Amino acid sequence: MNLIPSFEFQRVIVAPWTQDIGSYGWIALMGFLVATACGLVGNYLILRRMALVGDAISHSVLPGLAIAFLVANTRSSLVMFLGALGAGVVTTLLIELIHKKSRVKQDAAIGITFSSLFAIGVILISVYASKVDLDQDCVLYGEIGTIPLMGPTPIVRMACVTALTIALIIVFYKELLVSSFDSGLAYSLGINAGVVHYSLMCLLSVVVVSAFESVGAILVIAMLILPGATASLLSQRLPLMLGLTVLHAALSSVLGIHLAVWLDCSIAGAMVVMGAVLFGLAWIFSPQQGLLWRALRSRGNHCQTVPAVLSSE
Amino acid sequence: MAEKIVSVQSSLSSAPPLEIHDLTVAYHKKPVLWGIDLAVPPGKLVGIVGPNGAGKSTLIKAAMGLLPFNSGWVKIFGQPVRQALNRVGYMPQRESVDWDFPVSVMDVVLMGRYGHIGLIKRPTKNDREIARECLDKVKLLPFANRQISNLSGGQQQRVFLARALAQQSDLYFMDEPFAGVDAATESAIVSLLQELKNKGKTLMVVHHDLPTAREYFDMLLLLNMRVVAFGPTEQVFTPDLLQKTYGGKLTILSEVAEQVRQKGTQ
Amino acid sequence: MRFANYDSRFTRCLLLLAVILGAGTINVSAARIGDISETDIVGQAVRFFTFQDPAVRYALIGSMLLGISCGLLGSFIVVRKMALVGDALSHAVLPGVALGFLWNMTKDPVAILVGATLAGLIGAATVTLIKQTTRLKEDAALGLVLASFFAMGICLVTMIQRLPTGNKSGIDKFLFGQAAALGPDDVRLMAIVTAGAIAAITIFYKEFLVTSFDAAFARVAGFPAQVIHYALMLLLAFAVVIALQAVGVVLVSAMLITPAAAAYLLTDRMSRMLWLSAIFGMVAGATGAFFSFLGPKLPTGPFMVLGATSVFVLAFLFGPRHGVIVRWLRQRSRARRVQRENTLKSVYHVLEARDFKGEGVSLRELAERRRETIEDVKEQASNLRSNGLVSLHDEGDVIFLTPAGWQLACAIVRNHRLWELYLTNAAQIAADHVHEDAEKIEHVLGEETVRQLEKRLAGMTTDPHGKPIPTLADIRQGTGFSERPTEPTGYGKR
């Protein structure tokens, strides 16, 4: 069956970097920038156990964007960012409202909020399809394949966002670290954990919106979590984890392109799949936590090595 | 109350209600319980005391089979725990459930009968009658139809107690039944527990308050990762043994356990 | 345990029978939803709901069935706080759906069900494995599996769409849902799954209840909590899968959580919650199917979600027990009552200060006692009058208590002073500490408590500050006096 095209080395591995580099080069770069920005922020989401919030924000930017399009009729970045930030704020407020004012718990409050907002967004883009420059496919998996056609603007924009993210993380490294780990300690050190939290949420919204065009609303979560999760399997020190995140971003973009060329499928989906493959490899082969090492270790350790001397105490 | 006379007789048989041998529980290479040996005689009200993190809750959960353990075994009335569960009653800590759950006080106490009812079958009139009696014993019968979040802390504790009573067991495990209750409720609970003991039941109660421990219990288990002492209260409640249990310094055992963990051996 | 009622079981069986019979006897017809010439919405609604279009029947019945099963299973998700699990499960089934398509290169409901369920179970197992073997916590593990599996699904979907037969397969409908695509096979499967879910929950109600409420206790009672948990997950996977075609992968989790959350806010009993969320799910399903029927390209999923959310918002705001607006109104009326009682109390105090000589209290005296302005006091006075507690004389400058007003004033003062007495005697609190407490308690003491207090403090007639305590007898004596008596009445008679 011709579902899976044949794997021709020339076509799949070599061509993207030689004759097609005009298009694939840019796509790889964009993918790398998106994954880096998302992955770096995502590290802190994982540490703070806020992966669900990341999921929520990535869904709820859709109505913000749709409304921004309808109102401003342009694809200008500023309008989009404002729409997304507005949506992010509304989301956070609604979630707080629901779970503080009723006995609905936080997890259900988050689920109800983002799915309703997302539903509104989908309806808007379906009903006003002609006026809004988004369609359902774009929402699901982005249009990273059309990046080469759109000139340098989107890439420059994303590069700025990524650079900003890196800069903020370097500048506020200590504050982010302490408030993620121990908010009590942060308070005693004069760090306002609330400010850090909301700033992180704003940064997250900005990053998510920038990534939206490339990978859509749902795969963004993968970009947020996979790099950091993989890095956490390979290292326990935060600076190293952040570096590994960037490496994961680069590898998954490049390998994703190869996969997409081979199978002729969605590029963003392929990048995420390769990211998941990298995670799987780390999961199995990681030097300390990997499944392989665990299996080996438990086989060598059948007897209790706790000294018998203790039982005489 | 529809009493099971059989249970009194079987508690006179030879197998002790609770027998633990060399029980060790470790989380991520850090030991919580170490080499616990215990044989509890029937018809006793046993208090389990020790400092925070001594493993008191872990002990009763492991004994009931709720937690896995690394070595040792547990027998209840001479049988493996799984088979003897129908003779075990459990009163967990209040924090273990979500009190916003849409059930009434009566629903919760009826849950105590589920073990006797078995799979699929419904509670009978008799079960409801028993539940009502247990609620009456803890003086919560007027609250039977109230949803459980509309109760005070002490009342919630009493609901759990009523549920445990409804189980009509021979061996009870109770995790801090007096936490957060006022003095009147506390003495009411104590007299209920003593009533149970006088009927031949065995009770293992995790307790947090030393002075009252001496008053309430016939036997005490002093626990700090391992059994420091176990026996009749007057013999065990001595300054020397208490110091060993609650003393701030690490005992040799804890030090070596720490070394073992750091070296990364299992 | 209402489920044990013969009536409710009977009604449910009847409903189920009706649904199955209805689905079974419907002819296959190819009328496409949306090719209708009527443009007015009421006409559309009538046409829709009276089943005039055969294809519409499938869409509507299927949507209602999935609403029921999502509502039922969703109830357990909400009380177990597993909303993210529902979300992850519903995204993770996509590759299974795609593989189900590839099985026969057509939309085969059974193949899709099997594929999706397998994908869901593998996803769930992966999450558990990740949690057990790495340092990643549950939320990260779920997000990871959700997105990775979804990405695999997206790759497969785009690959299928590339195939010559791909575009006709209808797989793109699975992303946002299209109830119009439901055919008789689909509806039959949905009916079977929904019936199975209803049966399982009815038969094993107490097992699901106890393991959801207190899993540790359930195990001690001898129930296999893990097995029951997995059974629930399996039912959940089935509910997700049958909902996929109409609601879409992306939004199924909303159909699981939202109707159940609305029900959660309206009742304090699990059995009633299950009923309500099934009904709400059904309503949401029907609404979604209807709105997407109005236009040819409108996906069903978002409309169903909005239908469910509307119900939730109504429950959130107006729910009789926990509704936000209802609670606010109750608080406001309570605050007003307290204000009224305090004013009455002040009137009493003014009267008492002059040994109950003369019944009229001027506004100025009242304002002085309450340390407020005359305007405020005037407003309170007219409020009291509209409640029949006072009457105003001398151009509204002088207040006279009505019999009802007198009773209430005495009652409040009595409550206050009794409580102070109780606190100082029984609780041994210093006399100067008790006033604040009594200010609050006086408004909420009930008759029975007061009687108990009086019995307990029998024989004491003055409060810690030496003021006399009105008894019930005194209060009753106070009725029957005329508006401007010549001698003091009520307590003053003593």
C-alpha cells in the first residue's frame, strides 16, 4: 500500500540540505526557534507542576486570535499578541472564579474554561471563515510548511521571542529557581512569588501565540513539555537541563523534517513524533534513571546487602 | 446491635489477631520501617506512639496490605491478610478523602457494611439498621442525611468511627482518631473504644499525644522506624524508653541506614 | 441509594428499550443535513426535532446517546478529580482512530472502536509507567502522552488524506466532530456502549462509589480497587470513542467534564448527580447536533461544548444550593435582617434607659444611641415600618414599636444577654470580652437553644453587666398593648 512511501536515502536525508535547502532550511530554523522558546519555558512548567495550565493557555489563545482578526482585520503581530494576552488573562480569571467561588475543583475548572473558550474560537473561525485567516487545520497542526513562502517576517519575529525568552531566563535565573522550588524561601529572600508567577504566565502566553502559527494549538503542549521532560531524564542540574532542552529542540526539528519528507505528512506532527522518540530513547538509555539500567541493576542485586549487624542492636 | 458471638469465640483461639515478622518498608531506598516484629494478644487496646515520620501510619497501612513492603510477612488471626480482611476494620485519617464528595453521612456509614454485603448486592434493611445504630453510638443520628462537608472536624471524625464500627470487625486499625477533636468528643470516642475492647475486640490505634496515651491504652507500641518497645503501658511508659523513642539524636540504626542509602545499594 | 429503587431502574430500562427500538427500525436514508431550503430558525428547529429528516434522526439520537454516556462517566471523573486524565485519554486515541481507518480503508465503526480503545489503553499504561519509573509527575506525564500520541495521530491523518481514497474517508470529521456523519451502524454501536455503561454503573454502583470516595477503605473492605479503577478507565475509553465522531477528538473531554460539573453543583448525592449529568449531557448533545445542522460546514463538537457550558453557567450562577447569585442574594437578605434587628435593639435600649416610660422614641435619640446620622436612622426606620415592626408618628419623627416589633426586639436583647451570661458563667470568659461575641450570636440563636440556655441558667435574671434579661413570658406579655398606652408595658410591668 502506498501509505508509507519508500525510503530513498537521497530524497529523504540528503535533498533537504542540498537542493531543497531553500525551503527546508527555513522550516528547520523556525522549528528550532519555536521548540527552544517553548521548551525553555516548559522546563519551569514541569518544575512547578503546571503542565495543565500550559495546556489551558495554548487552547484558549484561539478565541483571542479569532477576535483580534475580526476586530482589526489584519495579521499584524501586535494585534495578535494583544488578542492572545487578553485571552490568557480572561482564562486565568475565569479559572479562579470557578474554583474559588464554587466547589468545583481546580482541574475541572481548568478543563471547563479552556474547552469552552476553544469551542468559541472554533465556531468563530468556522462561521467567519472568510474574514479570519485561520482554518481548522491550521489550528490543529499549524502551517509551518508555508513558512518559506512568507518571507523573513515570521522568522524574525520568532527569533526575537526566543531571544527574549533566553534573556529573561538568564537575567532572572535565581528568582525563577527559588520561587519554583520553595516559595516560602523566596518570600523570605524578598522575591515576590506572585509577580514571578504572573510574569511566567505572560511569557508563556507570548511564546504560545508565537508558536501557534507554526504548530497549532495542540502540538504546542508537546513543544512545551517534551524537551524539558527529556532533559530531566538526563540530568539533575538545572543549567544542564536548560542546555539539553535547546539540543533536543534542534534535534527534533531536523529529524522531524526528515520524517516528514519520508512519509509526506504534517511537518509539525513529525517534529513532535521525533521529539517523543528522543524522549523514549532517553527514557530507556539514561545513565541513572533509564529503564535499561534499572533492569540491569536489579538483576545484580538480589540479596539484601543491609548488614546483619543491625539486627543485633 | 446484632452481635457476632462467633467473633468473640474465635478471638479466644490460638492465633493472635495480628502477627508481624521482620517487616521492612522503604521508599526510594529510604527506610521507613525496619525489621518490625510484633505479636498482639487479643482483646487489647494498643496505642502506637512515636515521633513524626516514625512510620506509624505506614505500619498499619502495610499491615492491612495497602502498601507494599520490602521484606517480612503479616498474619491476621493466623491467616494471610488478604483472606482475613473481612475481620479487619479501618478508620483512616480525615485528610484521606475529599469531603466535598456528594454523599451523606448515612451513605458513608453504610460503606462500612459493604465488606459484608459483597460484590453487586445491595444493602439490606438489616444493614441500614446496623448503620443507624452505629450512628447513634457516636451521637450523629440526627445528621444522617446531611452531606458530609456540612460537618465540623470532630463530627467528620465520628462519621469515620461509625463507619469502622459498622464493619463489625474483630481487629481494628485506627489512624489518629483523636486528631482535631474537642475534649468531650475525645472522651466519648475513648469510651466507645473501651467498650469494643471489653467485647473482646483488638484495636491498634495510632496516637499523637503522649500524656493521654498513658491513660487510654492497655498496651503501647513505641515506634521509631523499628520497635523500641511493646508491652503493657505501665511497663513501657518509662522515661528511658520514651527517650529512646523520641530522642533527637540519630540512633546507630538510622545512621547506618543513611549510609546504606547514600551508597546506592538496594 | 436511589438506584436501588424499582421505579428508577424500570424507567431506565424503558428509555433504553425505546432508544434501541427506534434506532433499529429507522430506514437508511441518504438525505444530507444542511440541504434544506427553509431559512428561518424556528422552522428549522421544528423540522429537526420532529425527525422529519431520516438522517437527522441518526444525528440526534446518536448525539443524545453519547451525551448520556459522557455524562455518566464524566461524573466519576469529576469526583475523582481526574479531568486531565479525561483530556489526555481523548487526545491519545487519535492514532488508534487513524489505524482503525486503515484497517479497511473505510469508516468501520468497530475497527475504529477497537483501534481507539487500544490506543487509549496503551496511552494510559504509558502514563503509569512514566510516573513509576521517572521523576516526572502526573501532570507532565499526561501532557506528554497527550501531545505525543496526538502528534502520531496527526501524522497518520495527513498521510491518509494524501491517499486517493483518503479524502472521502471522513477522517477529518473526527477532529472537530460532525453529527451528520453518523449512520445506523454508528448509532447502533453507541446504543450498545451506552446501554453497557448504564448497566455497569447500576449493577456496580456501590463498588464505583466506595472506590471513588475512599480507595484505601474499599481495599480493606475487600474490594479490588485497582480492578474497579481499570474497569472505569475502560468504560471511559469506550465513552470517549463513541463520542469521537460527533464531538471530535479535541473537545470530547469537555463533554465528559462540563455536564458532570454542572450536576455536581446542583446536588449532594452521587446518585442524583449521575442522573442530572446524563440529562445535561443529552441536552448538550441535542443542542450541538441542532446548531451544526444549521449550516453545511459547521462542526458539531464546539456547539455541544457550548451547550454544556451554558448549562454549567446556569448551575454556577443560579443553582439553588450553591449558585453564586443565589448565595449573594441570601447573604444580602441576611445582612439586611441583621441591620433591622440591630436597629430594633437600639430602640429597646433607648426605651430601657428611661425605664420604659412613654413608648415613642424620637429619631434623634435613636441616632445618638447608634452614633449615626439622622438620615441613616430615618432610612432604617422606614425599612422597619415596611416590615411591620414599627409605626411612625409626628411626621415620621417618632418611632413606636408594633407588637411584632416589640417581640422581636425583646427576643434579640434576650438572646444577647443570655449568651453573655452563658459565656461568663459556663465558659468563664471575662465579662468585658463577651459583648462582641454576643453581637454576632444574638441573630442566630434558635428557640430551642434559647430554651436550653434558660434551663441551664435558671434563676439568673440579669446579664453580666447587671441588665435584666427579658424572658419569653415577658415577651408574650407585651402583646396586646395599644399604640399610645398610658403606663409602661412589657418588661416594665415587672
